[in-house]
Amino acid sequence: EDLVVRLLEFLEAPHATTDVLLAEKEK
């Protein structure tokens, strides 16, 4: 379910989601 939410956010705000994904990789 969380992945679906991330995908929806990616479609709405690609740049913002990209920053989130990069932040997740940093952890």
C-alpha cells in the first residue's frame, strides 16, 4: 500500500518524491 501511495505522489510531484527516494537510500 505504501508503494502505491509513493507512486501516486510521484505522479503528482516527481521532484518531491525523488528527494524522498534519495533520502530513503541515504538511511
